[in-house]
Amino acid sequence: MKELFILVVVTVFTLVTYYLVEPFAHSQMHKHVESEGFTYKDLPALTKKGDATRGKDLVMGAGACAGCHSIEVAGLPAPMDPVTAAQSYGVNPPDLSNAGVVFDAKFLAALIKNPAHALMLEHKYNEKSGKSYPMPQFYGAGGDMDQEVADMVAYLQSIAVPQEKLTPNMAFETACGRCHAVHYPYALDGEIHAPWTQIGEKPTFKHKQDELAFETKVLDYQDALTKYLGTLPPDLSMYIRSRGEHYIKTFMEDPQAYLKGTAMPRVGVTAEAADKVIEHLENVGDSKRHKREEIGKYVMIYIIIFAIFAILWKKEVWRDLH
Amino acid sequence: MAHFTKATSLHDWLNQRLGIDTLNRVLATEYWIPKNINFLWAMGMILAITFGLLLISGIFLLMYYQPNIDLAFDSVNYTIMQEVGYGWLWRHVHGVAASVVFLIIYIHMFTGIYYGSYKKGREMIWISGMLLFVAFSAEAFSGYMLPWGQMSYWAGMVITNLFSMGGLHLDGLVEWIRGDYVPAQAFLNRFFMLHVLLIPLAIIGLIGLHFGALRIPHVNNQDGEEIDFDAEAKKYLAGDKANSKVIRFMNDFLAKDMMVVGIFLILFFYLVFYHYDFAMDPVNFDPANGLKTPTHIYPEWYFLWSYEILRPFSTNVGLIAFAFAQVIFFLLPFLDRSPNAVPASRRGLFKYWFWAMLIDMIILTAMGKVPPEGIFSAIGFYAAITFIGLWIALPFITKFEKKV
């Protein structure tokens, strides 16, 4: 009984200390931002039903998207290579092949109408600063603008891969990959992927010269990006451990909530795509998580059996001692 | 030269040369431990086992770790955590054990304080134990530098800065310790050496001293009763085990130790697999960057109480208070003037001193982590003053303690 009492005392003091230095201290140090579940409540809902065929004409024609964006699934190549694009616009405009599945429809519509507003970058691009966001606003193609925007969104959704085919690396590359590098290789479906740079996966080179040429391109791209954003966005290799899922998700949802004035735009992904991005970061920074859980189970079973035997041994040895 | 006969067995062969029967008797079967003990007496064994886990996991990590400022971070977070088979397991075991070992050290220390196990001939046990505490602290700090993350770098910066001694401005000393103006390659290399060689050697030596120091005064018991170990051992050997006040180290004491170790390991491995973040600070998963100071710099939890004694004061006063906190525990056997070597519950004012000290150190620990602002600053300041005050009061309150 006395030992049980001592155990309770030790446990209580340990848990109090744990509570104070972990959950309590962290609640005092870090701002808690609640997720809105990627609903983008501040953006207006789509009122019109889009038509993909009309949308295609707009995207390729009057919408002028293809002037800057590639759409590889539609056979439309990029007008410029990534480095030149970044030197012209600050960042390489994304390929739109999977924009319709990665980004939220409301967000896409708002982005087409007013990019700086949808991206939450109005603190940077406004009348006072005299700067305008590199992507121009869409002022309509002569008809009902809401209808036209809905049509373009419908087209982007129609060409994107279906939700279930969106892989973690596709989501990451479309949503984050033009600003953030990830310098750890990773495995996906049994295939090893090379480190990710802002201009794509690093290829394997036969000649050192070619490798250096590629690295020079990456540096040129990063220089342009740094000039555009004020700082080079961090490599995300270990972000799943350094920031964790909650922080990354809420940061993608609203970067300004954590870092007022940051140049990082709202990403505008759907909840499902956000999960894929997280999965990608886990594949890169915490690839042994499944193994950890599996081995953990067996070790716990082993150690509990060990403890039972240890208790039985003690009882046996101490039988004569009392 | 001793006389050797033809061995009748391998055991006999070894026994003639190494005296293994005598060793076994002296170190295990006739090493007498009091029977009147509780599970807190198993903390030493838990510490030995945890040190073993640290040593073994450390050896595996050492095979892949690169002590180079450009490679260290990735060698830990990619090579060890993701490429090497079970490297993640060794790292989590190492990281969690490094944190848990301090929890057990603190329990072990406060057990010693509560039961008065530093008095009446047991002073060297206490002092060697405190030396181990210092060595473990240095080991933990040097190990924390190795992943070369943001917290490694900035903790290295802050702690080595302490050696400028505030107003004395011994900047040359700081540079000498770092081998550079800031923590860099030379710094990482020497802390790597300290972590994997010099300090572990010191720890192993000190463990030997700590065990040796136990031999003559014997292990204390939970009522502070003075036991005639020879007489009680005779009783035990005569077969009256039930009435003897002592037990054999092996198997009697060991069986109880292993029971507690078994239960401890359940907790330990639960932490290793499912709850490791407390021991592996997320900030340290950002690579070291000398141009980007983290918003909050704090040491691992086990250093927080002494960090908080440093923090609430002005630089020079803080350093003096900090130095005071580092050495004062060594003096406990001499500051406690009471003739009683019994549990704190039977020791008048000391009982309150004990609980006040424990609670004060927990408050200091908590305040050492939160930002030093507003109410936290004030609480930290008063807790630090209380800490110093309690130590100053100790000789006085124990001097007038009645003999029990």
C-alpha cells in the first residue's frame, strides 16, 4: 500500500512537470490557429454552373491563360523555360493540368478574378505600393463574367486527373513545388524519386558538366525567386517533424495568420489535396512511420511479457524472504 | 606464484585463474542489501539499464553520423532516420533515453534527499552521484549539438556565451571553447569528441566510483534504521531468511529491481514509439542557421530549473546565481547539520524544506521554458529567490532539529 502511495506521488509530480513544460509551455509560446477545413469562407461561392467546352475556349483564347501557363495534358507546352519565366514573373507560372483537382473551385474562381485578393497578398500588391501581381486580373470576355469564370474552372476540373488518382507528389509539386525544394529522395509505389528542386526533379547526369549546368539553372531560378519573395522559401524536407501536420495545414490555409505580412500566398488547395501534400511530406521526412508503428506493437507485446515474467520471478524469489 | 592444479571443469579452470566464485560471492550473492526498501531503490538499476541503452544505441548511431557542419543534419535526419535499417529506432531510443535518464536521475536524487541517504558515512555516495549528474549533463549538452539543428546551434551559442562571465567579458575564453567566433566546424568536432569519448569514459569511471562508494556504508533503507549487516547476514545464511533484515544482491534484490525495470521499460518503449516529441524538439528539425535566431530558445526540460535561476536577474547576478545552483547540491551533506539520517517525514522542518524544494524546482522548470514575460517573469524571479533562500536556510533549520 505504501509503495502504491509512493508511486502515485512520483507519477503525479512527473505528470505535472510534463504538463507544464510540454502542453502548457507550448500553448504559451505558439499561437494556435484553428483550421477552417479548407472551406475558404471569405471567398464567394460559385453561383453559375460551368461548361467545360466553353471554358476550354476561354482558357485557350480570351482568358489568355495559355500565354503564361502550360497545360501539358492538353498538349500545350510552356511558353518559357522555368528560369526565364521566374526571371520574368518572379516565379514560374504553374502548369494547369491538375489545377482543377488540387485547388478549390471557389479559390480558382476568385484567383482568376482577382489574384492578389485570393492569394491574400493585398498587403504587397495594392494601389499604395504601386505594385501589381504578376498574373493579371480577368475582366471578362464580353459576356457574363461569373459564367465565364465558372466555365474556365469547369474546364480545368475536366482535364485534371480524378481525385483518387491524385498522388501525394503531384499534389505537392502543383501546390508547393515551384517555390519549395525538398532535397531528400523518397519512394512512392516502389519507385525512388530524386530530390525535388524548384525546377523539377533533379535528373541523373552522366557528365559532371551537365550536372553543374542544371545546378546553375536551379541557382538562377532561386535568385529570381529570392528577389521576388524577399527570401528563399525554405526546403521542406523535414517540415513534417519541425512543424507537424496541424501547423503546415493551417499555414497553407492562411499564411498571414502566423506570419503577418509574409510573401507566401494562400495556397488554396482542397482539403483532400492538403492531405496529399502532408502525405508527401511524410514520405519525404518520416518515411519509416509505418514501420515504427508496426515494430512498436511487437516491442510493446514483448516488453509486457518481459514485465510479467519479471514480476513472477520477483514473487518467486521473495516468497522465502517475507 | 600460486599453485595451479589440473582443472576438473571450465568453471574450475576459470576459478583458479580469476577467482570467479569469490567475485560472485563478494559482488552478488553475499553483497547484502537491506530488505526494508521500496521500488525507489530500483532507480539505480534503471539508470544502469538506461545508460546501457544509450551506449548501445549510441554505438549504432556513431557508425553513420558525420561530424561535419554540412553533413551532420542530413546524416541524422536522412541517413540514420530513413536509409539505414532500423536507424530510426536507434535514434529514437537514444533521444528518448537521453531525456528519460534525467527523469530517473531526479527521482533518484530526491529519493536520496528524502531518506537522508547522503549522511553518516554516505557522503561520498552523494558526491560521486552529483559528479555523475554533472557528467550526464555535459554528455546531454554535447550530444544535443550533434544533429546540428537550429536548437543545437543556438543552445551552443547561448551556453558557450555564459563563459564570457558577463561583466568580465572573457570573450577570448568563449572563442577558445568554440575554436571560432561562432559555433562552427571546430566546435562541432570537439563536442563530438567529448560526447563519444571523453565524457562517456568519465561516466563509466564515475559509475565505478559511485558503486564503490556504496560498499562500506551500505545501501540505506526506508526507515533510516542502522543495521548490523554482519549479524543479519549470518542470520540469513543460517536459513532464517524471513527474520533477517538483509537480502542478497543476487537474486533477491535483483529480482525486485528487474520487476521495476520491466514496468519502466513498458513506459520507455511506449515513449520511444508513440510519444517521442517531448524528447526530440521540433525546432531541432530545422537545420542550423546562424542568421536566423529561433523565436524561443530553451534548453531541454532537465536543464530548465537552472536556466531559470540564471534568467530573471541582471547578467552578473544571474551568473552568480547560476553558479550557485550548479554547485550547491554537492554541499548538501555538509549543509544538513541534523544528526538524523531518517526519512524527511520524521524530521521536523526538513520535511517542509524537502517538499518546498521539490515544488520550487518544478516551478523553476516550468518558468524556464515559457517566454520570460509578465507574470512568468515574476514567478520565475521569486522561485529563483526561493531556491537560494531554501539553501541558505538549510543549515539553520537542520541545526535545531531534535534527535529522533
